Amino acid sequence: MALSIFTFLFILLQLFNILLTCNALPKFSAILIFGDSLLDTGNNNFIPSFAQANHPPYGVSFPGGVATGRFSDGKLMSDFLAEALGIKQLVPPFMDPKLPPSELPTGVCFASAGAGYDDKTSATQVIPVTEQYQKHFKDYKQKLIATVGDKKAADILQNSFMFSTSGSNDMALNFYANPLQAGSIDQYQNFLIGNIAKFIKSLYADGCRNMAIAGLPPICGPLSAGGILGCVFDNNSDANVYNRKLQAMLTQLQSSLPGSKLVYADIFTPLVQISSDPLSHGILFPINCCGEGFPTMAATCNEFVLTCPNPGSYMLWDSVHPTQAVYRVMTDFLIKNVLSQF
């Protein structure tokens, strides 16, 4: 009898904790996703792009074990955030021609693998963030109005949650690859952050109010001392300096946009925490699962290369993108440190 009472009290306590967690999270009407491959749920499937993940073994951990265009073995932060907010289980790609109108009121994904805040970065047949807004978001808004009407559409946008992650491709594929064309690192960072400010103002003018903008993950130039580890532990590394500039811009910009909430989304710290103490996060192997340590991504991560049987124990899925397990840890960090600010 005592055991039964103890079990009942334990279950009751767990339910109470779950209710507290749910109540602590803000309530949003929809989720709108912009950015690059960290968030792209499959838009590149529908454009002639080299950056596609719509083939095995991508998606082995996804429900049904299917490749959806997500650059991982399973779900992305886009999906985990939508699920945590109680909006939907999966965020569909807006480019899908079979997207049902019923998905529009709860939000979609505009992100494109390979994209950046600099249009030149996306000259490789992907959708730059500028176009994600100017073309596809605008199209989405018109379709949303046609589906639910002007007033309801305005309410949905005002109470939606917008999340954007980009900048890594700008640095890696543009600045570090062509430093003479991009100017100084300081100038290029300021250029990117200026573009982000324009992006936010445009969304604000279209009715969006709640926006989380991610900074850079640990990313360094090829000649940086210590490589990625040097980037992680150097407070003045390019990524850290950029992230501080981004935070300052968001704080300043919010004061000029009445009713807005602009929050810096830190994806640098959770990746550092996982890298510094992988075992506590269930990560046994710091290498990529697809290819088992050999460089793979997109077309080269395919059914003909060696792939580990347990992606959840690996830091990376392909040579660049995290596994679903790491995305889940990153999302948990964002839930605690970003969503709590709304």
C-alpha cells in the first residue's frame, strides 16, 4: 500500500512539474522559420539546388525513417521548438507544392540550406534570407489572408514566433573564402548585422512582433589559432565578437519598434557545452555518423558510405550538421534561455 501511495505521489509530482513547465512557456499562434540548413525542413527539395538532403541515409531517425530534406538523421530545432510551444509536431516547408492551407495558420518554414544574410552567399541556387522574406513570406501572408481573412491573419502574425538562424554560410563560404572581396572582418560583420536589422524591420512592418535571432555557432577562419577550439575559448574570436554586436543591435532596435520583442538566441553556448562534456549529453563519438569520420554532406552522404547504427551517440550527422540528439539539446537550451524572455 505504501508503495502505491509513493508511486501515486511521484506521478502527481511529475505531472505538476510538467504543468509548471508548460505554463511557463509563452503562447504563440504560429511559428515562422527563416535561415539556413540548421532550420530548413525541406525547402531545397523544391528548387534546383546542390544542397539537398532528400535521400537516404538522411532521416533514419525521423518518424517513418524517411528523408525529408532535413540535414540530419531526424528532427531539427524548428520541429522541437514548435512541439515545445504546443503549436505543431513538425514545421512544413513552405515551398512544398502540396502544402495544405490548413498548415498556414500555425506557421511554416522558409529556411533554405546554404542561405545567408548576404545575397552573394546564396548565389549557389539556394534561397537567401532576403528572398525568403520578400518573395516567400509575402506569398505566405497573402495565402494566409485568403485562408482566414485579414483580421485573423493580422492576429496570427502579431502573436507568432519568428526564429531565424543564419550567418555561418556568410562567414564560411563568403568572407573566409573571399576575404579580399568582403573587406575587413569588422566591416563584413557590420554589413551582415545591418542586413538583419533591415530584415527585422520588414517583418515588423508586416505585423510580426516576436522574433528570436540566432548568433553564430563556433566558427572560425581557416587560419585562426587553435581552429574551432581556439574559436570556442577565445572571447575575442570572430564568432564571439559578431554575437556581441548582434545582441547590442537587437537591444537598440527593439527600443525603436514599439510592441516588439527581439531576443538573441544563443546557439554558441550549447554547442560548447556539448563539446566540452559530451558524455553527460549521451555523446560518445565527436565525429560524423554518416561517413563514420570521413567528410560527407548532401550528395556525398548517401547509402553507399558507412553510416553508424546509433546516430544518437554522435555529435554530427554529416560533416557539418548535428544529429537529432544534439539538436534536441540545443533546443532545450533555447527553451530555457530564449523562450523564457518572451
